[in-house]
Amino acid sequence: MHPFGELSAQRRRLGAALRSLRVEAGLSGEQVAAQLGISQSQISRIELGQQAASAEVTERWAQVAGASGARRAELSGWAEAAATELVAWRKAMSRGLVKLQQDSRDLEASAATIMNFQPARIPGLLQVPEYARRTFAAGHPPGQPDIAAAVAVRMDRQAILYDQSKHLEFVLTEAALRWRLGPPALMLAQFDRIDMASTLDNVVISVIPQDAEVSAWHDHSFTILDGTADGSSVVHVETLTSGLTVTDTADVTRYRDTFARLRQAAVSGKRARTLLGRIRADAGG
């Protein structure tokens, strides 16, 4: 349910303004790139709104183009707004659940590495169809018309698990595995799905035991996507009513460090499968 495919309005506005500054100063993309120490292709992506310019890059760009102090301050504010964008689901949902799932699939396909932390539910890329259907139904009004089609696209997204050029890592809490979204038969099927995925060479599934002492921050789920098509890293956070897309380098680094700490608290491999077996037995298996 992530509006990944939409270009940020904030990024588009910032990119257009930076391009106008460059053109008005009579500078080429190559000249600005040389002054900033970044590639010409990055200049193009920033101007098109495909990549967020950091506040630092924006400030230096404005200085190179001879912008006034007031204009530099305004553009730096735009850069900060573009780095963390809040998208209301009411707006995103106008595009439909299916399109949102397709957007997620396209971004995942462009990423080299996907790291997901889930404290309270099974990640979408590991869900069986009925679990996915119930997840969609729980988060949307009764009678949502495109849930079945969205489930189909979510299942299609899971083909990425078998792409050996990708690395996927999931850190789940034991509580996420024990949260019963349906009857025992459904949960047993879900555990089988997770166990199967854990045998794939490019997939790592770790579980934080309920009795583990964890000092790392863990308030909500998040997904880190590295090596996307524009060369950037993205963090996505989903709430009940909004989606937060984070591209600021410092913020992405904090999420990456947090993921590493959560990973350290988790068990993986044989120990994770043993824990999963105990949870399965408690569920009636």
C-alpha cells in the first residue's frame, strides 16, 4: 500500500526551481555537477524530481548559481520538506489499491537490497493470499472493491524472492508471528510460507524472541530500499492513515543503524526455524 510510484510534489517543485536557477545563471548541468562534486546524471534526476536534493546540495547549488540569501534559505526549506514527505492515504487511495501495489512492485524491482522490520504483522512479501486479504480488509472500509485484485498483485510482487540478484532481509518480532489474523489453519499455512522463504539463498528471515532484551528503538514497521533506479536509498513508514517516505541521507542512516541493532537482537537460520516451530505448535500445528 505504498505510493512509491508517485513523484514527490515537493521534489518536483524543488527540482524545477534549481533548474531555473541554473538556466538563469547560464550554467550547464555538467558545470553545476563539477562544482558540486556529483554526477551530471544526478543533476538531471534532481531537476526532474526523480531524486531528492539534500539541504547541503541545494544550498551549494544556489550559491553556485548566485541566488540571494533569502532565496537560498527558501530552497533549503523546500529541500528539507522534500526529504521527508507525508502522503495522506485518502489522496493515495484515489489511485486504487491495485495501482499502489504495482508501484511497490516496481520500486522493489529496481532496488538491490530490501530490509524490512515488522513488530506486529507478517511482511507483505511473505504473506499467503488469505493473510494478505485480511490485512487489506483490516486497513480499509468494509466493501473495499479492489481487495481481491490487490491480493493478486501482492502475490505477483513475491516473485522478487526468487531473484538471485536481490538481497532481502526481514526482521520480525515473535509477537508479529503470534498475532492471529485468522484461524489456526491460516496461521499454519503462513508459518509454512515463512519457513519455505527462509531456505532461499538470497533471503534472510530473523526473529526477535519475546524474552529477548532489546534496547533498540522498535516503535513501528519500516522498509529500507537501497540501490534503487535513481541510485538513492528510501525508507518507507506506513501508518493507518498516512505513508511517510524518507530520503534524507542522515535519516536513512539512522533507520539503517536501527535495523542493524534489531538484527543483532534477533535469531536467524536454524534458531529462527526452531522458534518458528514452537510458535507453530502453539497455534495448533
